[in-house]
Amino acid sequence: MEKKPATNQSNTLTPYQILCTLYLTIVGIGLFSLPRTLSKEVGSDGIWVIMFSGLIVWILLFFITRLLQLFPGQTFVRFVPEILGSSRDKKMGKIMSIPFFLLFGIYYLFTMASVIRLFGETLAGAVFLHTPVEAIVIVLILATLVAATMKPYLLAKVNEFVFPITFITFILIILVAIKYGEVTNLLPLFQSNPEQIWKGMLTTGFSFTGYEICILFAGYYQNTKKAMRVHTLLILLVTIVYVVAFVASLSLFGQYEITKLQWPLLEMVKEYKSPLFVLERFESGVIAIWVTNVFVNVANMYLFLVQMISQLYHSESHPGRKWIAWLFVPIVYALVMLPKHVQELNDWMYYVGIMNLVVVGAILFLYVVALFRRRKGDSRHASSLSSP
Amino acid sequence: MVMSMKNRSIRFNRSKQKQNKRLEEQYEQKLEEKVGKQEIYPDLEENINFIQTLLGNSGDLVTRQFMIQYDPDVQAAIIYLDELVAKEINHNYVLRPLMKFSEIPHKKGRDIWDMAYQSLVQAGETKVEEEMKKAIDAILCGDTVLFIDGYAKTMIIGTRGWQTRGISEPRAESVVRGPREGMSETLLFSLGMIRRRLKDPDLRVKMHTIGKRTKTIVSLLYVDGIVEPKIVEEVENRLKRIQIDGILETGYIEEFIQDQTWSPFPQLQNTERPDAVVAHLLEGKVAILVDGTPHALIAPAVFTQFYYSPEDYYERFHIATFLRFVRIISFFVALALPALYIAFVSFHPEMIPSKLQLAMAAGRATVPFPSIIEALMMEMSVEVLREASIRLPGPVGPTIGIVGALVIGDAAVRAGLVSPAMVIVVGLTTISSYANPNYNAAISVRLIRFPLMILAAIFGLYGIMLGLMLLLIHLVQLRSFGVPYMAPYAPLNRSDFKDTLIRVPWKWMNKRPSFFHPEDERRQAKKDGESESKPNEEGQSSS
């Protein structure tokens, strides 16, 4: 048996870690509001819409994965210049890839900002009625800053811990629906017109954003060849979670009530009333557990930014990363506080979703270019990168 | 936060190293001036004078001059420290044969030194040295040195023997089932207990002498062929780097060789139990024993290991698994219960069942402080009680502890200073922290509790969660001699999961934990019909 050296093995991501990391980057605070936004658009047809969106995302992710498989053991910071540049002039590729990096950076900055703000508003609205949003937000930014200075394979371990906690909580929430939900609330089906379905798909499509972060984490995969298997499992899992959340809240509240609830999934928790439990009214508890989810969700995106900059400047050592992470604090904070109210934030979320389409489009464009120019990462380069 | 700590720790170490170096140079210089490479004089008187002046005519230094009866013209002397030698050996097997008329016929021309070395001195360990420094070291270690007039060399006779405490049950790690002997302050006794349990020719014992002045013997134990050589190498390198005047306890070594100085979590385990040491050695770890203390250090250590008791492996697996769950729950209770109380009372009162909340509100009605002050006050007084009950003499200690807690707690509730619920919380927290089988891990939980309480007072459950996340980040980054501290939870490993929260029956634990990278992975021989997961391994073992 060929034994891998210890250090090399611990610097890579196991399939389970990949699943946890990507799942937590996709599923965040949006899960609480998805049933509302979706049933507003398409009513109970949301079930098909989610499944169909899942399928489309799977196809997109399939091509992205093919791109990643061309460059095993490399993050996008390394392979984008390689795709675009020529072998003679290395600088050319770097200059050509700057617009792409800018696009990725801005996209993640905005996504991060909107997630943090949304979370701050949720907390301030549901639990901390007297605490200013600014305080909640700045604490979250500073805490995720610590996480973002970690190496990607270490942050994956944090993801690994958080995933079961949030997943089990989610299942517990859903159990209420089984007890109180009614199937008749799900009917009637097939009532929406194509235009509504298209809008609904866009809404759910936004809930699936986050999977494209694999262009960073793919640089640390243990086995890029088998990545598609994990990615398929991931999309399957996310789709199931979304469908289950949607069906559960719809069966519990019905089509008309659900549109009036800000956080349908959180309202479900309020149905928990049993003398068996030591505690009463679980929403604060669920939100507290969801803090961990949002924390890693934001931390993963923060890491994307920090890792991108630090790899660009070759300063992957710890002190360098710390300063880069600090650099983002004022920018992120300014962006977080930019929307004046929740309504504006919702508009923001829409634009961020559109931007996600552009980002994914750009990645697919890179794949096409790589195919045409027959670019491929050599494995020698890969091994040197996996241990930064 | 964590990063800046790391930097500071490096700086801290560096200044300490510098200081130590200065210390060492000064001491070395002085010693060099006094002894240097001084050879032993041929003249007996000169030798005795030299040693006596060097040790400052110490009162416990015994110099016995005598004539060797074998050849009455020859003067000889033994020098030893009164309290460190086994006197009967000196009297019966060194002095008597030398002074008594020998049965061996006196033959002219036979060398008296050879005679003494080969037949007269009847001790197991003898050594001939020509340097004065060696002789002095030997005296200080409890050996006896023999000088014979006219010979520029000395015989070092192993006569170490001093009063020891004897073998007793380890106080902090007592078990219901399992061996009751604890290791002893005398290194050799401890080593004996380990050897007796591990009759493996592959058990390696490497001796180091650390401490410029104390010259403490530190031994490094590992099983060759199980442990990863890299770990041994790393431990040895770190041991060699230690430059200090004295080592009195394993704690000195622990602080010098641990990975992260600023982490509140222990990165090496310590145990008094020889059976635990053997179990760790068999898992592919390294043990460090220090002369003068019964504790052994185990490296590398992972987080979960601090929540195991040796008894987990002696009792049947159901109870062991159950107890591990109990310990993990008590870990969380000890860590977060006061913080949760604060968060519930001041931020999330709706989570508490209404009836209980009414009762709690009634209890808190007279309390003049916010819950954080109440909690900090109570926690601090419990810590004081705990510390005081250790210092209090013998049987009075626990009594005072109980009386103090009951009386003061009750009085405080009656006076309306604290709420009854707070007393329950503090009591549960204190008891829970004692459920941990390892004292040093329990202490770290005690410490972390306070920042968590402050976070809870500022941000409620949100603060607690963020605090726990930061804790998790810290734990995930920790490494102990190259082994991730959170192994085997992150990265998750299925085969290592057999001995974590659950402890499967011994029958199924056929492999050693893989995160220590043992060279010999298998604990039990392959059973018939066991599925072959790694075909190459079979080829290796059959060849």
C-alpha cells in the first residue's frame, strides 16, 4: 500500500467535507424565506419549480466540474490565467483574467453583504428587538474575519462540524409539519402559467447560488476525478431540503397564509408545544443554531475573497492573509449598511441573483475557451499547489 | 485574535530562550572555571580536597578514608552523599570486602586497582572514569566514588537508594475497575511498572538529562514499529531544545514542547496510571517520564482523548459508551450552562416554560443585580471555595466546601442577593466540571466559561453561538505534534469512529487510531473470512 505523507493528506478535502462546505455555502438564511417567495410566484407548483431548477443547476455544475477536472489541484486563481494567457507570455494571462477576478470579487462582496444584512435584520426583528442591526452585523463580520484567515482545508473542517448541527435542526423543524400539516393544503397543482414559472425559477435559482464557490475549493479536493459524484449528491441534497421545506411549510400554513409570513420556516417552530420539552418557544433557539449556518456561509465567501487576493499576490502565509482579511472589513460593512430598509435589500438580492448568472456564465465561457485552446493543467503543478 | 496570539507566543519564546541562554552561559562559565576538564589527580588527598571545596564542605558529604587490607600500604577513600546512597551496600559490599582480610592470596605485582575493580567491590554497576566532572556528577546522583591513592582514575559504584513514597493509588484518576497502582516519583519504579505490563522487545526507553542544575532524568518511551518515527523525532527535537536550570515536574516540559502556548486547551495529556501509559503507547503515542514526579506526559494528544477514562476500556462497552455521553453532556453543561442562564434570563425569557418563568421571576424579583453580575459573583465564589477546599487541611476540606456552599448559598438566596435558579446553575456547573476524568482539560473549560458568560450578557444566544464558533475555529486549527487536535471528527474517519463517543466492543476495534499514523495499523490479527479491503497489505504481511 502506498502511504501518503501525513501532511499532504490533511491538507485536502474529503468528499464529505466537500459536501458540507458546498451545502453550507448554498443553504443559508434564505431557507427560512424560500417557501414564502416561491409560493408568492407559483403557489403549490413550487415543488416542480424547485426540482426543475435543481436539474438546471446540476447541468451547469456538471460543466463547471468538467472545467475543474481539467485543472486538478488548482484553484481558479491559477487556472484562469492559464486558460486565457499564452504559454510564451505569462503576464498576458494575468492581465486578461483581471476582469474575471473583479467580477468574482464584486459578486462575493455583494452576496456576503446581503446575507449579513438579511441575517442582521432577521435577528433584530425576531429576537433582539432592542439591539441595533449595526452591532449584530459588525460582530458577525469580525467573527467571520477570524474564520476567513484560516486555510481553506481548515475552514472545511469547521463546515464539517456545523453541517450535522444545522441539518438535524432542519429535520426536527420539519417533523412538526408531519404532525400538524395537511396534504390538502398542497393542492391544487398545475395552476401557474409559463411566465409565473419562469419567475419562480429565477427565485429558486437564486437560492441555489453558492455552488460556484467550488472553483476555489476544487484546488484542495482529494480526488477531482470523482468530484462529479459529490456534486450530484450535493444538488440532490439541496433540492430535497428545499422541496421538503417548501412542502412542509405549505402543508402547514396553506397558500394564502404563507405569503403573509416573513419567515415561514421559523413560524413552524412556534407550533412546537409539548410538555415533553424543557423549553418553550423555540424560535430563538433555532435562530441561534442557524447562526452557525450563516457564520460558515459568510465565512466561506469571505475566505473566497481573502484566498483570491492572497493567491494573486503569492502571500499565502498567515500574517499576510490576516491583513487582507482586515482590508475587507470596512468595505463589507459599508456594503452591508448600504440598503436603507428590507425592501431595498430584497431588490439587492434580486440583482445579486442576476449577477450570479453572469458569474456562472463567465465560468462556462472559460470552460469553452479551455476546450478550444486545449488547455490542461499538468499534474506536477498541481501537487506543488496542494500544500500552500 | 488567534493569529496575534501565535505571533506573540513566538516572541515570548524567543525572549525566554535568550534569557535561558544567558543563564546557561553564566552557569557553564562558572563551572568551567571550577572544574573544566580537570583530570583526576593521582594523589588521594588532592582528590578529596578538590571535591570537598567544590561542594563547599557540605555537611552531608561523607568521606571515608581507609586502608585496603589486601595491600595495607595503599590508602583509599570513598566519597558519597549521606542521604542519597543505600548505606548497606556501601558498608557490606564496598567497604567490608576492601577492608577485610581477603581470602585471595596476596601476590606481589598484582595491580591493586584491577583487583578492586574485578573482585573486591561487589556491586552491580561500576564504572571507571578519569574526569573529575564525571565523579562529581556521580556523587550528586547518589552514587559512591572510590579513589585509590596512586591511580588517576575513579570507580563509580551504583549505590543510589533513598526514601520513596511507595506505590499508592493515583488520587486524581481513581477507577472502580482496573489496576490501583499509580506511578511513583522515582523514575525507575515507574519504568518498572510499564515494563512489567509491556513485555515487548520493541519498547524503547531513551534517557535525556534536562536541567542545567537539577540534571533531571527525562525518559522518552515509545514502541518501535507502532509509533510514527516522525513523531518521535519531533518530540526528541523539542526536548533537546529545552534549556533551563531545573525541571521539577512534567508541567515544565509540557509548556516547553506544546505546539500552541496561548491555547487554553491542553495539548499533551498527563497521567499517573501505568496502565494508561501502556494503552497510549500501544496506540502509537509517545510517553515522557520525568524523574521526581509520578506523572507521565502523553504526546500527541487529541481533544476527545481528554474525555476518556482508562476504565472505559475495562468495563463492558455499553456502560463505557453511556459514560462517554454523560461526560460530553457534562462538558457542555460546565462550558455553557451559566452563559445559557444569562442569555435566557436577559434576552430570551420566552423560551423558558411560563410556569418556570414565573417562579424564576419571583426568585429574581429581589435580586438587585443584572444576571451577569449575579452569575459572575456566584461563579467566582465557587471558584474560591474550590481553591480553599484544596488548601484546607485533610478531612476538614470537603466539609468546609459543602458547608460553605450550602450555608452561603442558602443565606445568599434568603438575603435576596442571588436567585435560587442561579444557585442550581452554579451547582450543576461545578459538579459537571468534576465529571471530566482529566483535570487539566476540566480547568480549560472552567476558564472558557467566563468569556462565554460575558458574550451571553452582551448578545444572548447569538453571542454564545459566535463564541462557540470561534472556539471551534481555534480547536480545528490546533495541532499536537502534527496530529489535528479534532481528529477523528474533522476530518471525519469512519474506522476511527469506533473509539470516540461510542466505544465499540474490543472484538471490533481491530485497528489502531489512524490519525496517529501508526506504522503497524492492526491491533488484532485478521479473522477468517474478513473482507479484504486493502489487497496490497496482505501481500506485505505474507512476504
